[in-house]
Amino acid sequence: MGAVRTKRKPRAVREQQMLDAAVQLFGQRGYMAASMDEIAERAGVSKPLVYLYLNSKEDLFSACIRREATALTEAVRSQVRPDMPAERQLWEGLRAFFTHTAQHPEGWAVLHRQARTQGEPFADEVAAVRAEFIAFVTQLILAAARDGVFCARGDTGPGERHEPALPEHEAAGFAEALVGAAESLAAWANATPGVTAHQAATTLMNFAWAGLGNLMEGRAWSPPAA
Amino acid sequence: MGAVRTKRKPRAVREQQMLDAAVQLFGQRGYMAASMDEIAERAGVSKPLVYLYLNSKEDLFSACIRREATALTEAVRSQVRPDMPAERQLWEGLRAFFTHTAQHPEGWAVLHRQARTQGEPFADEVAAVRAEFIAFVTQLILAAARDGVFCARGDTGPGERHEPALPEHEAAGFAEALVGAAESLAAWANATPGVTAHQAATTLMNFAWAGLGNLMEGRAWSPPAA
């Protein structure tokens, strides 16, 4: 593409190029170390144009966080259909999560490491996305608990509503554990050669579902006598 | 105590007062927002004395990280004896972890949130402590796997050595998941009224042990057919 054609690109295309370059540099080097000069150079645009479109380094970083958070959330939600059994929803969701974080390691680094390390406004944006994930997983676990009650009781027909076997705040605890485990494993999988998204998702299902699965069938773990 | 007696306190005591005040303020407000003036005031010493003893705000923060990391590590290790069965080690370790983080919420905030949010030297110190925890939990899971093989085979006497049933890199994956889940749950428990350390530890055992326990007995979770 010649310089003349490049100049005619619409704003949306240019912005995506800037965000692509920014996510790469922020993810690899960190927010402080990445310079607007480098970002402009890698995006193939002038620095004034970056400021014109995205205003400041802070706003550019916020735009990166929003874009990467939206992409990750959509990647997971697109694979999880509410008509699937809860176990399948969890498996498909985890597989989509680890596949996306493996394919977009810089985007994941921006969300998981860089955004948290740059103080309030950025950390708050990531915390809001995380809270949405937690709420989503909590509902999934409550749905699984209802399935579990259904199996165990066997006294109601298909499609009938059940009260959850698990109080909501306990389900929220499991969701916190699951999301924390997934975050930790995604960073580990990206840093460990030979660990695939499929393996990471299987590890977490083995860790989490077999445990939750037991619980749903009334086989709770209990502490040893003191 | 009068002012004259206070002046005679040995350096070690004064340093602990400074660190106590610093951990509180860093944990509550964050590294940037906490001022050396406030830290000195809360410690009941002059600001020059804080600089004399601890050199700079950076060094004071590093000292806080090291002290809180050591305290947490010792709290966990003191409750975990290698002669306990692996399940018991995990339970006692988790209970000690959640008890300590509940009793020292500012110390936990310094390690989990503040230290990670202030860039390289601090984040690296926390990463090193985390890596030690991961290694400790990995060995624990490998020990559990050996117990599992022992139970399943039943062909060797007590005290005989077994090869682990689980490859080390898989155990490392479970350890990453477990530590990530514990970190996430500790922050949640501290932010959620009414969640006790005992409950948080039980939630994680239900989540993790029942799952790992299944696995150790050869009941791995397997993905649904595509």
C-alpha cells in the first residue's frame, strides 16, 4: 500500500491500528515503559494523529483495556449457551477463555497485569469486568446446583423450577475461587512452553468441576475432627 | 509512657512501629497516597527518623512487603507438618492462610494489591514469594498423588516410596489454580461481611480437594465428545 492510499484509510481503521500497536507495546513492556513515539511508529501513523484520535496516553490505555475486556468477554459468552447443561457451559466457557488468552497474550497481559499495576482508574475498569465475570459464573454454579438437586431428588419433571441447593453467597465464593484459579492458570499457561489452552481448561475442570460436581451430589468435603 | 521513656526505645522497636504504621497506611490508601508525614505521625516518631532508619519511601515499602510476606509464609508453614496426610496438610495450610489474611487485612492488601500495582522491584519481590508458595503446594499435591497411588494399589507396605501418579508439570498447574483461587477468595472474604476464615478455607477445600481427591483415585474429569 502506498502512502497516498494509507492516508485515505477511515478513522475507525486507523484507530484499530493504533490500539493494536498500543496493546502489543503495553502488554510487552508495561504502561510506563511504552512510549507514544513507539506506538505511533508501530501503528504507521504520526504521533499527533494518535493524540488527535485518542487524546492522551491515559485515554489510549483505557481504550486498550475496554477493547481487550470486551473481546475476552465476547469470546467466552459466544461459546456458552444457556440451553447447555451447566457442566458443558463451564467447559466451553473455560476453553474459550484459555484459547482467547493464549491467542492474545499481550491483551491478557494488559488486563491481568498492566491495568492492575497503574492505579485507580484503570484498576477500577478491570475490576468492573471481573465483577461481571464473577456474576456470570455465580449464576452458572447456581444453575448447576439446581441440576444437582434435580438429579438427587428425582421427584419433579423436566423443566420444573427448583430452589438452588446452594445459597447464593456460597456460589459467589466458588465463583471467586474459579475466576482466581483461571486468571492464575492463564498467566502460567502463557509463560510455560507446551501448555495448551485445552490442557489448561482440562486442568481447571479436573480441579473445579469434579469438586463442585461432588458437592452438587451432596458429597461435601468436611474438615477433620479437631 | 512519657516522652523521655519513648526516646529510649531500641531501634528494633521503633522500626516495628514504623512498619506497623506504614503497612496500615499503604494497605488502606495505596502506595502513592500514603505520605511519609502520616506514617511518621502514626508511628509516633519524627519524619527524619523514618528516613534515618528506612532510607526512603521505596525502601520502607520493600521492608513492608518482606515483613508481611515472611509473616504469611511462617503462619502457613507453622501449621503444616510433613507427617500429616496430604489432605490434612492442605486443610491446615488453607485455614492458616485465610486466618492470617483475615487478621492482617492491610498486610494482605500490601502483598496482593499494592505491591503488584507499583511496578517492577516490588512486583518481583511478591512474585518470588508466590513462586515459593507454588513450589510448596506442588510438592504437597505430588505427595497427595503418591498417597492416592498407595491407596489404589494397596500392594506396598506403609512407608514405602512410590512414584508420583501425576507428572510434576500437571501438579504445578493444580498448584497455580489453587494459589490463584486462594488469593481471589482471601480478597473476597476480607471484603464480604460475615465470611469467616473457616468458611473461606472450607469453600476452597470443597472446590479443590474434592476435585483433586477424585483425581488421585483415578476419577479424572473428561471433556464431552465434540
